[in-house]
Amino acid sequence: MIHFNEHTLSNGLKVIHHADNHSPIAVMNLLYNVGSKDEEPSKTGFAHLFEHLMFGGSKNIPSYDAPLQEVGGENNAFTSSDITNYYVTLPKSAIETAFWLESDRMNELAFTPKSLEVQKKVVVEEFKQNYLNQPYGDVYLLLKPLAYKNHPYQWPTIGKKIEHISEAQLSDVKDFFYKHYRPNNAILSIVGDFEFKKIIDLSEKWFGDIPQGEIKERTLPIEPPQTEKRILSVERKVPQDAIYIAFHMCSRTHKDYHTTDLISDILSTGESSRFYEELVLGRQMFSELNAYITGEIEPALFIVGGKLIPEVKMDDAEQAIWELLNQMCQVLVHENELEKVKNKVLTIDAYGKSSALNKAMGLAYASLLGDTNFINSEKEHYLKVCRQDILKVAKALFAETNSSTLYYNKVDHV
């Protein structure tokens, strides 16, 4: 059980604190409620670009890293379709340094043409290296717009194309900052050996006078139900043929989310999973075959993806996958099989809560979902899943009309 206290500043910044007296290290996590789903279709990749820009200096602090390194601290960040998350770990005696740094860049970035050009080059290089010049790197650039036709989940966090990043203007960047990077669009979580009053006092001191923004309610395009199978076939210079099948699934807060997550575990988590036993080890059709959920806040994707053993035909590989998926729709899973994946969830949950950083991130994310205590209660949702739930959700999930299939064919020359 993670005990916590909450407080909201007058400018809308939500503050969460968990007292952890087992470590001399403290964690500050700052979650901004903005991700790639908040971008314009003609200006994608901005949320991720902004993650980089936040380290390019703020109004009063030209270097973010230098003061942090002086007190023995570390930092990092990540962007997803739904959020942008920044975190700092440092000695608890230096916690005010984190408040100083994060509040200054929330208040106002430096916004220099030089910083923008530097970070644009970094992100463009990342785009090339991870998505264009790496085997299978463009899978999500192809699969997501195949599955989504209306919703902004149709592009990955890196963006649709390099030009959206390379052509970004300073005015675009400033607009994005003042639209989303406001205290009433953020959640601050602190884990460390502190009294809650001290955290509130520091929050008021450093963040209290930052003006709130005019955060508009999201009105994202709704993805209509898919009614026919979609197919895309591409040729790439890669080591092996591969296949990826995406199915539309429920949202993060839907009652079927945890059932869907357990289905992915039954299919491909561990060497006793169905995919591994049947198609990797048994029939030796795939060198690897995975099932996983993308897990976004809004209706997400359940993805099956694998690399074929040489000489295995694509049609045979696809048929073998569907045989196991249809089996999930027709026959109740064995009780022991369900208990096994539930136990793995409990193990992962316990392990995650042993880390101060994971607790800080988990508290902020649970709060974003609408209930901070969800960090404690979520495991109960997994434990309540029964065999009949698995069968019911699988039937709805694994409909051929709900599938988008990417055939990734190996060729010697492109």
C-alpha cells in the first residue's frame, strides 16, 4: 500500500506526496497532460520535440543539467501519445534544487533560435536512426495509420514525417508551450523522506505564482468502429519476413482493459505462453512472436507481431496465428493458465512499487486517470478477471473485421 497526500495550488497545479523514509534519495516527477494526440495533423512530433526543448535552458537558468549535477542529481523524460513526463532523482537534502529547476522552466523557457535548431537536429537524427535507418523501424509509421483513420493515435510520438520537425518555427513552439505547459495542466509528485507540509510550502514558494493557462477541453476526433479487414504489404531490406496484426481494443479506464492485458500475457508472456509453446518452440514457424497492448488512455491497440523463420510462407504464418486467436474465442482458458498470468502481474506490481521513481510516476499517472488510489487498487481489477471474461473479450477483440495486417516482406534490394 502506497500512502499519499494531495493538495492543489490556487493556479491548478496538483501536488502529490508519498513519504518514503527508507532512502536518502528523493524523486520529483512532473507529468504534463499533453502528448502527440494533442498535435495538429500538419504539425506532428511537437510534443516529443518539446521534451527535448525543455532541456535547452529556461528564462533564468541557461543550463538545466549543470546545477543538478552539482548536487548529485540525475534526470530524464519521455513522451507518449497521452503525456509528457519529466523526472529528477537527487539526494533528499537537495530537493529544493529540483523545485527551482522545474518551476523556472514551467514559468518560461529561453526560446532561443539556437536552442530550437539544436534540438530539431537532435530529433531529426533520432527519427532517421530509430525509424528510417533501422530494420523494422518504420513498423509503427505504417501500422498506426492503417489501424486509425480519424484519431491522432494514427501517428507515433516522433511524428508523421521529418519535415514537420525540421520546418518547426519558434512561434509554433511558443504557442505549444503556453497552450499546454501550464500548472493547471500538470501533476507534480514527490517521493521522499519529507513532511507533507514541507512539500506544500516548497510547491507554493516555487510554483505558486506561475499563472495558469486557458486549458481547453479536448475534442479529439472519434475513431469509428472498423468494419473490414485492412491490409498493407511492404518490401524492405531486413533479415526476416515479419507480420504485424493490430486490433482495436478498449480505453485505459474501461472495465475490459485488464482482461485484454491478461489475454496478451496468456498468448506471449514467458516460455509457457501459447505463442511460444505452439509457434516458436513447437512448430518452429517464428523466431519470435509477441502479443501486447499499446495501453493508451483512449481506445488503443492490441498488437500481434512476429518474425518468420526462413522458408515459412507468410500465408501459413498468418493462418497459424489466427488458429490460436480463434482458440481464445472458442475455448475457456485453463484455470491454472489464468492464475499463472495473474501471479506475474502481482509480481510486477510489487517490484514496481519497490522503486521510488516508479512510485512517483505511478502516483501522477493514476491521478491523471482520475483516481490517485488506483495505484493501490489496480491489481484487484486483474484478480477479478475470470475465464468467462477472457472468452467474452477475446470474441469481440479477435474479429477479422477488427484487424489491420502489415506484411513486412524481406527483399535483397529495395
